[in-house]
Amino acid sequence: MYKAYVRGKGKAGKKTDKRSSRAEKLEKEQLDPYADKPLSLSVEQNMAIIKKELGESEDIIFRELSLPDPNHTKIVIVYVQGMVDDERLNEFIIQPIHRERFPQDEPIQPEELLTVMRSGLLSIGVLTDISDWKLLFQKLFMGYSILLVEGTDQALAANVIGGARRGIEEPKTEMAIRGPREGFTESIRTNTSMIRRKIRSPKLWMEQWTIGEISQTPVCIMYIKGLADENVLVDLRERLDAIRLDGILESGYIEELITDQKWSPFPTVLNNERPDAVAGNLLEGRIAILVDGTPFVLVVPAILNMFFQASEDYYQRFDITTFLRMLRFVSFLIALLMPSVYVAIVGYHQEMIPTQLLLKLAAQREGVPFPAYLEAFIMEFVFEILREAVVRMPSAAGNTISIVGGLVIGQSVVEAGIVSPAVVIVVSFTAIASFVSPTYSLGIAARLLRFLLLLAASTLGFYGIGLVVLVLVLHLSNIRSFGMPYIKPFAPFFLKDMKDTLVRAPHWMMRDRPELLASKNKTRQDIELEPRKEPEQ
């Protein structure tokens, strides 16, 4: 991902520099053959280059116009069919050119014609000057219409982006009882506008990249100037600049390339589908990364506590939210540890079970041919297969498979004597607890680590579980997300930040922003609530 250049001393170093510079130049020409290459003065030649480079593609439309001057100045409009709004193209570009009364007794100068178009002839909000082929192809495949004029090596790109797009809908992966019902779409401009509707401030800044040597995918970051940490911004810019890929098709590409912990199962970049949740993180001083073509927006830096929070936590009463957050933490521990704890107790630590319960478990396991750890492993593996099948199947069939498959398989394996009923109960309760997590990425981590804990419990019992948990705690303590400790504010401990962790304090108590976010403005709000005075009689 990162380029390394070897530089030596003396003549050998100079040769290495020359070779590396030549190789870099050749690589640049192969990956980007249009960089800094100007357009031709001839419209016909420009059209021929476009047709040649795009392979005579049928969706590339050339609309030719001729002006009524002595030279019959030629204008060609180039656009990609299906990526432009045909009505806007006709109403704001083609018709104004046809209606304009150009002088018929003298030739029209191309530069003068471009000036007239910019100054008011074309009723388009965004007009971009184009002078090289790289920018022309970028704008063309973003949905712009390119206007080529005979006799000039300059062109105009008019923003008439349109075509079929998915409308704003309720998020599918982050459901909420209370709160906005809108979710991000695949259009980066729609997504940025949805965030700006939440934060109507001139301090909300945006920077854009074009990443992907072939895909040319627009990627932008959004942050609030004065709240976001400048060091994190510099680090993020360097990581985005270092990406060298053929294409970026989803924000998962960016997430994997900029993450700090390449081999950790725990996510260090938060992905979110809700504009209100992203706006809330921006107000805390974090940075959002938006990628064109996906409804999932990335947020950095991210800590472990953020993956247990839901956007509606801030829309309900603080006592209800505190109960739900604690429930999520407990559910995560259940999803992570419950199968391994069952295996350790049944296999190694039977003395921890009450006598009556132990007798019932022994009676259930009578005739079962497999040990407890193998039972749990088989049922966990079967459930993972069933869960993946439900995700990949159509929605109607998926619901049927999840209900019928769970009931039929669970009852059948118990009646056949392959596993005991207790294992089915443990695995079912674990599966239910794993769905409580608001973020899918953290749930995936729990599913992977559950098998590791099962293996440890089957070999060393509780000692194995304790060893793995100790390693996980040490690993979590060592993780950083853009320099921020992953398990902050627990370690390092910040009492002020504990107001928004396992508990959610009332809004009037959360006056300051998180301590480790190096924001210049630490004050989130300045509210002094005084007790209500009873009216005098």
C-alpha cells in the first residue's frame, strides 16, 4: 500500500534515484495516461479520442450543434446515457443554445462563446472549466455533460447529474424505535447534504479525494473545524493519500486500508448508516469518511464503547438508556462466554453445579455419543451456517428458513440423541444475545472469539477461559484508533467521560466533550438547571 524508495550514497545512490524516478514515471503513465494532457483545438479530433479510448461504447452520446455564424461554429455535448437528467440537459443546455440569437454576419470567437456560456447562457448551478483529458473523463463518468467548442482547447462540464437512484429510506441495519427514519444512500452528494441538514454551520468543512486508479471513486471527509483534532486530520489525509488501488467499490476498502490494527478481530473504525448518528459523532470532534456508491459512512477515531451505543440512546430518558446499555454489555458477554462456560462446568467443574441440576444434566446426556465441547461446537457451527443462509436467501424465504430450520434442527438433534437439550438451550440463548449488539462488526468479533474460547474451555476448563480473557484484555489495552486508546475512558480512566459509557447521564450533566479528543472547544453546552420555585401564595 505504501511506496518505499531506496536512496543510497554516491553514484550508486544517484543511479537508484534515476531508476526509481523512471519507473515511477512509467508507472504513472500506464495508470494515468491522461494526466496533464491538453485537449485538441479540433472537436472532431477530441471526439475521435473519446470514441477510441472508450471503445465506441453505445452509452456515450454525442449531441452535435451548429451555430448560425459564417463559420458554422460546432458545439458537441458529450454525456453518458443513464447518468444525466435528460430533462435538465434539454431545458438548461440544448434549448438555451438554440434560442440564443448569435450574430450571423461575423464569426463567433470560441473563447467569447465559452464566456457567454459561463456568464448566463447556461442556467446550470455548477459549471467547471476543463483543460486536460484526466479531468474530462472524471467529470464525464461522474454524470456531467461535457461541452466541446470548435477552435479552443478548453471545455465546460455542466452538472446535470441524474438517472435512476435509490431514494432516501429507513436504514435496514440500524433500526430505531425513536428518532429520524432517514438513512444514507449510495449518492455521496445526497449523503453530504443530509449531514449538512443536521449541522447547519459554516464550521462543517469537507475535503474530497478521487481514489482508485480505474474506478475513480469520489471519497470525502467531513469534520467540524475547531472540534476535530488536527493531528488526526493530518494522519487521516496521509493514509488516504497512500492508498493505491485499481478501484474502491465500498467503504469497506477504505476501512481495511486505514485501520490501525490489521490483524485484530475488533473494529477500530465505526461504520454507520444513520445521518443523525454521524452528526452526533461530528459534534464530539470525530471525522466522517464518505464513499460514493455505499450508504455506510465511516467514523474515526472509534473506541470500544461506541459500538454499544445506539442513536436513539440520546432521544429517550437517561434511566431507560442506562438500563439498555447495561443490557447490551451483558448480552455481549453472554454471546462471548456462555458456550465456553457451559463446556467448562460440565466437563471440568461439576462441583459448581447444584446436585439436582447436575443429576438432570447427567440424565439428559445419557446416551449422547459426543463430549460436551463437541456438542457445543457442532451446534454453534450449524447455527452459523443457518444464520449465513438466512442472510443470503431472499427475505421471504429467509424468514421461513430461520424459523423452520431452527425448530426442526433443534428438535431433531435432541430426539436423535446427538446432542443434549441443555446444549440447544445454551446455543439458542447465545444466538439471541449476539443480536442485541447495535453494530454488526462487533457481533462478528464475538462470533469468531466464541470458537477460540470453546477450544480453551475444552482443554483447560475455566483456566483456559481465564487465560484467553486475560489475553483479550491485554490486546484491547494495546489497541489504538488514530492514536486514541481503544478502551478509553476505562483505561486510561477519565471520570468526566464515564457519563456516556455504561450509563448515560442526563443531557444537562454532559457539558464537556470527551477528554481524549483534542478539541480546542471542550464545552459542549452551558446549561444551568435550577430547581423550580413554587409560586408564592
